[in-house]
Amino acid sequence: NHRGRLRGCIGSLEPSQPLASAVAQSAYSAAFRDPRFAPLQAYELDEISIEISVLYGMEPLPASSRGELLATLQPERDGLLLQEGQRRATFLPHVWRQLPDPEVFLDHLLNKAGLPIGYWSHSLTSFRYQTLAISEAASAPPYSV
């Protein structure tokens, strides 16, 4: 985050390496390889804060309708992963802070996946998960030894 706004976010939905290695690789990728942002510059470092979200409890969220999916979501607790064919997108639970209305949350996630707003299909799969979020404040003093 830069001044409280997203500055990069890259990670993995499935474990493929030890957590420490995954965190280091994801942090580097978020800073320098997120295609939505220019690579991080040295002058930004004083205003950057880091948040690590460790996903857990990924479970299918079967729903036979959009309304049923919306009714089962737990705002501010659930992260949501949607997949339709090769299209896939996720929102971490903290995205609820910016999109607190479940309808709006779902529509933005569908849009992120490249699907139309209001989209529903019986082949759309959804999964919910929670996160353990670890963060630092941008104004935290550097550690001293």
C-alpha cells in the first residue's frame, strides 16, 4: 500500500512452496511485476506499508443461483474466488471495506474475471476462504539492532 491505497498485490491461491519463500517472492512481484502499477521506486519506500494475507480454509461454495451465492457470503470474513472456464478472479476479505454491499462486491469480482456484471451460470464455480492478515504501518520506525 502507498499512502493507504493499493500499490501492488500478487500472490498464489494454492501452496506450491514454503510460506517464507512464497511471501518473499510475492512481495517482490507485487512491488515490481504487478501489471496494474509501475515498478516501485526508491522515493516511495518511506510511504509504503506491507500487508501479507495468508489464505486458509478454501472451500467450495455451491450455489444454484446468484441469490443463493449472495446469501451465503459473510461480508468482511469471506474472501471469494470465482471461476468460469479459463476466467478466474478473487477478492480478499479486506476488499469488503471498499465494497460492503454483497451485490456490488460480486459484480466487481465478476468484472475483474472478465465476466459481465450480473452474470450467472450453472458452470460458474465459487470458493470462499479466510485470511490471516499481517500488516505494518507506513510510519513505523525502522528496526534497530
